[in-house]
Amino acid sequence: MDTPSYDQLQDDYGWLFGTAALIVWAAVAIIFLIAYIQIIRKAGYSGWWVLVGIVPLLNVVMFLVFAFSTWPVVRERDALRARAGYTGQYPQG
């Protein structure tokens, strides 16, 4: 009776480990994609902007635009504060 060598066992179960690694990678990628979409939506942009992150070089431009532009939620907040007469200072009393 021949006992299987280590190489034979690795060949027999290699596909299982590869499949498990692929499933774990896909799950992590989906979790990060959902997180990125939520961050972009909280900034006031459409969640579809996350697709721009896939395009090389354009993703760097998108990052810089998001970092240095005034976000829609900030513009809305400033407009509401201006309408309410908010000066940004504490009342003297």
C-alpha cells in the first residue's frame, strides 16, 4: 500500500485553498466597496463615483478633487447657517 506524498496531497486540495482564498478576498472587497460608497454618500456625492476609483490616474484626480473641493453637504450647511443668521461666534452675555 502506497501512502500519498505531500506533493500529491497538495495537488488534491490546492483548488480548495485557492477557492477559499478567493471567497475571502471577494468578501473583503465587497465590504470595502460598501464602506467607500457610504463615505462618498456622506460627503454629498453620488455613490456611483466609487466606480471612478477603478480607472487608473482618474482615481488620483478624483481623490484630489474630493479632498480640496467644498463638499455638497458643507455648502448646504453653510447656506442653512447663513439663512438662520449664524455668525459662528458665541453670544456675549
